[in-house]
Amino acid sequence: MAIPPSRPEVIAGENAGTRVVAQTPQIAQACRELAKLARQGDYWAARAVKYISALTSRQMKTVFVREGAKTTDSQKVYVMLVPGISLEFSQRANSDFVIHRMALDSTYAELQKAGEKPALFRVQRRGKHFQTELANQVKPEKFRAVTVSDRYSRVSSAAPPSARAAKEPMGQSMIDRAGFDMHFTPGDEKLGGLKLAEANRPERILSIRESAFLLAKTMEESRDTTGVYWISEGGGSGVLTQAMKILKSRNVTFRGSEHHVFFSKYATDLVKAQNLAYDLNLRFERTAYSTGLLSSPLDPVRASINRRKRDSESYTRLQMAADLCKGPQTVVGGVALLSSVGLGGTAGFILGAGVAGFTALNALGRAVTPSTHDKLKGKL
Amino acid sequence: MFSWPISLRKQTRYIQPRGPGIHWAPRKTVRAFGVEFSVKVPRSSLNVAGESLSCRRRVAPHSSHFEAALTDNHKWERYSLISRRWNFNGPWFIGPLANLSMHISIVSLSKQESGTSMFNPRVFESAIADLMTYYHGEQLSRNGAEQDWFAPTGWQPLAGFPCIAAKFEAVGNSKLAYFWREKYCIFPLTDEHLLEIVLPVERNKVFIHSRTEPESDTNQWINEEPMLELSDQILNSLEIRLSDKAKQQQERAIEGLNVQERKLTERFSPLKWTTE
């Protein structure tokens, strides 16, 4: 007598829609654990259960195809990634979805809290320092500021520069009173800047892929909130670029949501980021970036011309011309300061330094030692 | 050994970082609501500007000067007096590995029950319990089964001061591998106001084997002792002198209490915020 093939356990859609089955009893057990977690109120487990049940109506909104991988019956392998849960599945010829692999890691949120994994934090001022708290999604408040931080070795050291970046477009009082959300990426080196491979092709940096996936998810889910301001800080522009690239490949659009972007002291390719933002229907204010020490001085020139090309309606020629001069501001200021020493003797120096030097020193100070600049400004 | 805050090399082994010493540190005196206190404050290192803050010698902030909107829950208000941060560096251009901060501020309940005084030991203790709940009570993990912080631990009533004062710590849950630690010292200034000294110890995440995944156990790479030692030295240098008005308030608050009731409790075990 032949042994009957074991009946695969149905996880969802037994009565209606496409069936979702588990390949092995172990996976079925893991699915039951997942449902238990979701009932206890675990945010990501609840999301995962929702995604699995959405499969019964053939909705696959947040899954990716694993390129090159095929099942034994040569079907595409789909991957679903949410924090703490990774799930691989494929579709059989009889249209059933079958789950091959499922890994639950309930400690992910703890690693996020300890600053060992990329995560979204809610940042709030507490006296002179910042209090950070792990969050799952952007606070559903109108005109919320969300910063994308550079790589830092600690969450607490990422918060002050992020606040500084957020203050550029939002203003001091807004950030100090209402706080902001911060997408944090752990790491020991800054992104982009002089590392040209990273600066020119931020969408290919593998080490921030996980962070970019999370950010893309956060961005996609925040579309119901009106007017979120996405502000990248330093090398955070790389993470933002990569996240926008992911969103573009998923045909996500921000039309009607009034979300804005700002690149503070960008350290990666500005033109690429700008183009992607236009593709996603994200918006720009009159000024959409600020330059830092590690920003390419040529990018503002390219970005201004590019912006005029993409958006000739609201971005006038005059505005473009003004922006073209802005990029190498620190360089020009520094040169003016130096040349005034050589040309006009003492009187020329005092006059030249007075005019050119002040702007140059201000800009240079802000670029080189932002915290000292803030301190001096705070005292005046 | 030469420990400078310039980072040119990467850490490869267990390190005991070095920070500033207390010996030459100047003494900082502040008179808040007439109560004079002073602590030794080492000079702050250079690259942490923007964080430091010094107040005037005499302060008596009006209630509108207090910062209320700290969180959605405006239960406690704060007025910052002194803030400092000191870097602790590794030897030979390894650069900053950890830091110790100090934040001295006046805190008060935004709506205190009338007729109660912070000079009363029981009111003082319940205020501390309330303050710790305000800071850490909602920080839970594993679906509310584990709390992220334990506070107060190492409770120690301080003797030798004209008023009640207590020293304790808030520590991260070691079961969840959180290496956080904050030292606290709190004493009353007036019937409504408490003076809070917080000294949070922070250590960098160590990246040895990977550029993006930090090592899981920070204790194996950076020693915490130097930061704790400096924070103890700072707290040991504390001196308090009450004003006449504060003395009157204190007498009124402990009137009719026996000797046992005038003391702070010897034991204060960590609060439980989990619901199970």
C-alpha cells in the first residue's frame, strides 16, 4: 500500500479565495505562533498576518521577487520582509500559495531599541538633551518632520544633528516643541562624501539595504498623513535615495499627500535623489537642500539645471540663476577672504574681510563645526 | 597614556577609556530659590559644544519659565540649570568611546496636591516613584512582558545634609541586553520643587567584525568603571545650604512626625511597570 502524501496544512483561504498552505508542519506551527503574537498586540506580527490573509485575494503589495531563485517546480520565489519576520513563498500551478520558509525573531524590536538595527525613533527634547523612543510608524500628525540620519554608532549621538537638520526647513520652535521622528541607521562610518563609489551610486550600497527597506515601508505607510517633511541629514541622503528607488520600483506615488523632501548637507548624488523625488510626486520648497563640508560643490549647479528641466512651471529661470550661484558659496567666500589679503594691503583686508569674510566665516563655521556655530548663535 | 578625542584608529581590543579628573575641577555654586548648592564640575571637552549650559548664580524661575511640553503627558515640568558632557577616549587616537553627561535641573509637578510638601519624606519618596514612572514607565518590551528599565536600584538615603536627599540609579534591563545606566541624586528645594541631578553613562556601539552590525555585548569591549567613578566623585562633592524660608517649610512639613518617620526609607526596590 502506498503511503498517502501528507496533506499540506491550510493557513488561510480554506473556504474562499486562493488557498495559502504551509509546506511543512514546522512552518504551520510557526504560523500559529505568529497569529498568537499578533493577538497579543505585536505590531509587526499583526502586519504579517494581514499580508498573509491578503494573499487569498491575490494581493501582494509589499513582497519582492528573489531574483535568480526558483522552486523545484520552477516558480518564482517571493520574499516578504518585515522587522522580526522573514517569509518566503511561491505560487503553485494550481494557484495555491505555499510557504517554504519562515523565520520569527522576536528580539528584533529589542535590537532596534538598543540601536543595533535600523529603526524609527520618536525624538523629543527633554531639557538640554533628546529623549528617543522606538516607534513603528510616523506620528499621524499634520506637517510632521521625519529625519533620515547618517550612520551613527549610537542613537543618542544621531539625535542632535538630526534636530539641527530638521530645523533648517521647519524652524526651531516647531522642532523643539513638537519633536520629530528619526529614521536611524547604525554604523561606524559616515555615508558618501569622499567615498565616491558610495556618493555617486547611493542606490547600490548594500550595507544600508535593510535600512532603506524599512524607510520605504515607513514612507509608504505614512501616505495618509498630510504634509510629512522628509529631511535627510548628511549621508542620510543615501538611505533616502535608496528608499525612494525601492518605492519607484513598486510604483508608489505620493500624489495628493503633500509630502515634501529636504536634503540637509547631502553627501550623496543630489540629482539622482531629486529625480526620484519628482518621480514619486514628492514636493520641494523653494530651497530643497543645504550644502555641507562633504557635499559635492558641483551638485547644486547640476541640480538647479535639472530642476528647471523637470519643473519649469514653478521653478523660474531667475530662481535657477540664483541657485546656481549658491552652491560654491563657501568656496567663493573663502577665496574672497584670501584674495582680499593679497590685493589691498591692510585697508583692503579690513574692508574685504568685513564684507566677504563674515559670510564666509559664517558659512564655513556652519559647515566645519556645526555644534560650535550653534553654541555661539545660542549665546547671541 | 595619551587619550585624545581624535579618532584615527579603530578599536580592536578591550579598552578602559579615560576621561577628565575631578581634582582640579572648579566648584560651581548656584542659589536656587534661596537654597545654595554646589558641585565640582570638571571642564567640558571641546567637541561637545552646544550641549553645555551654565545658569546664573541666583535663580528663582517663575512657573512660566518651566518647560512643560516634554511629552504628550505634561505631568512634570523642568527648568534646566547646568548641563555638561565629558568624553572618555581610548588611547592613541582611538578617539571617543563613551561619555558621561550631567544635567542639573529643577523639576516640579505641574499639578501638585495642595497642602503637601516635598520636605515630607513620604511625599518625597512617592514623588520619586512618580518621576521614574514618568520617565520609564511606558518603556516596555516583548509585548509588555519585560520592562526596559529598572528604577530605582541601589537606593541610598544621603546623610550629612540639612535636608533629605537620596541617590539611586536607573539601569537598563540586562535580560534584553540594554547597557543603559543613569545615576540620580534628588533633594527638595521648596515645598513644590525638587532638584534633580542626572548622570547618564553612554557607551558607543563597538564595530569590530562588521561595519554595520555592532558587537552584541558592549561590556566585553568598553569598561564602564571610569564613567561611574567620575559620577560618584561629582555626587560626593555635593554641598547644600538651606535658606531660612526653606528651613521654615521643612519644619512645617515634618512637624508632628517621630524620628523614624522623619527619615527616608532604607529600602526602595525597583518599581514594577509590567501589568502581569
